Amino acid sequence: MTKREETISTNNLGNCQKINIAGLIVDVYVDNKFIHIKKFVNKFITVDIKDQTTEKIIYISESRERKLELSKNLNTLLIAGPDIDNFLDPFNVIGVSQAMLRFAAIHLAKIGVLLLHGSVAVWNNEIVCFGDDGSSAAKTLGSLEVALESKQYVADEFCFVDIKNNKIFGYPFIPVHIRPIVKKHLKDSHDFSFQISNYEETVAGDFIYSNESFHLKSGELKILSYIHFSKTKNTMEKLSEEESFKSFKFCAVAHIAKLLHPELDRMQFVSMTDSVEDKIIDESVVNEVIEQIIGNKLLMDAFQKFTSYRLYISKPCNIIDLFRVEI
């Protein structure tokens, strides 16, 4: 992530739109030519406080090259590029939305609202987050396996949790990313196909809206679950306090780490590439984000509020089998 010292010019941008991202008020300036991005920004709650300024600013502008630039004081984000207003291209939708949410996450973490790197659904009326523990897999797939049973979903990949009350929620207008291997499994094992969306087909797979297949829900997060594939066992283990904290800190920090270190992202806005291989975040990067931005005490207080499990599975359908026994 490039960091800038100078002030970004707003000469070619439209009027300021004040929006609320999970409780953080952000000033957003969008290039006047970007009709679809303006419509997207307006899907967040807009705030009518014209005379009140905020230090948190996002600029979205046209440029010859794609770029994400974060100011050195972390208060300003620039999202730029050619043709990024084409919101039928999922690289633009995900690229713009994840940059905005991750930027907000930097500042929200300081007040106890965390952006979890996980996908969230409902099992037996309890909300479950399938999270990133640094080496886990199948976050989206795990959440969809559960949602196919419960018909209830929260959000994919981008879920905010308020540690004060454990409430977790997402934004339904941000699509669920269905990679080809997930799509094939859902069709072959469950004879399940999502409704065709308007998004262009890319190597990254399909992008769909969860409210077209599931009842959307928010509420109190109860369970954190981390999936690992294994050829030799199918088990669900409750994690110790030490293991729970180590897993949770990856889940709570990964999105911020990926904004600061874009090379860690599988789906990359700047290069318009998607990797089928997981990108492993080194624990030293996670610890650096905790020390500089979040604070260890907040995470220590937070992880104890949830029951954490590690699942070892040989195939995705084992998730439901284990949940039926253990939860």
C-alpha cells in the first residue's frame, strides 16, 4: 500500500458525501463521471451534517493506472483507476468496497468495532462465523453449507462485530464471492445453483446477492469456527484459551493487514488478478497491526466472548455432520 504525505486535490471530484460505515462517519468524494460508484456509496447510510468536518476521507477518482493509496496518518484513502465505474466488473465492486470497509476498520477498531475476515451464517438460531486463523480454509463454503440448512445468512467476507454487545452485521449490497470450486461443489453435492447475476464472468468466479437465496439476519455472534482440510480425520475440537486468542487475532486483523499489504490479497483490485491459492499472513504482520492500530487489550477482552472451534474435514459436507453432533 502506497502511503502519501501530500493533500489530494479534489478539483475534479464531486461534492462531499458523508456516509456512515458501521458507525464511522466518512467524507467521500467521487469523480463526477462515476455514476455507478456514486450509487454504490449512497447505499450506505448518508449523514446530513454538512457543517461538521471529519478527519476520515475517501477519494475515488479517475486515473490512468489503478491504485490504492493510504496517507501516512491513515486518515485518507485514494481509490483510483480507469474504467472503475464499471460495476458489472466484480474486480471493481469488490475492489472499491473492500478498500472502503478496510479503511473504516482501521478507525473502528480503536472504538471496539472489528471487521472480521470471515463468512457468517446461522445454525440452530446461533450466529456462526467461519473465520481466518492464519491457515484455515473454506470460509465462504462453510457459511454456505450451514445456510443451505438454516436458510439464514449474515454476510460473506466482510462482517463487523461490535465488541460491546457482540452484534455482528454485514452489508447485503456487497455480493458473495463464489469461486469455481465452490460453485461446482454446491451443484454436484447439493444440486444447488444460485440465480444468475448481472456481473460479468471472470476467472475469479461468480458473484451473487445472498438475499436472493437466504433470509438475511444480524444479531449476537456466538461461535467462531475455523476449517482445515484433512485426509485422515473429521473432527470438531473446542479450542483452548491460548489457541482461541491466536486464531481470533488473525480473524480480527487480516482485513487491515491486507489494506496495508495488498500483496496478501487473493483478489487484487490493482492488478485485476485472483489466486486460487491462499495467501498466508505472517504472524509478525498481524502483531504489528495489533501493536500499532488495535491494541492487545481489546482483542484479549473480545475473544473470550465467543466459543471457538477448529474443524478438520475431508470434504465440505462433513461440516454439517460435525455441527449436528457438537453444536
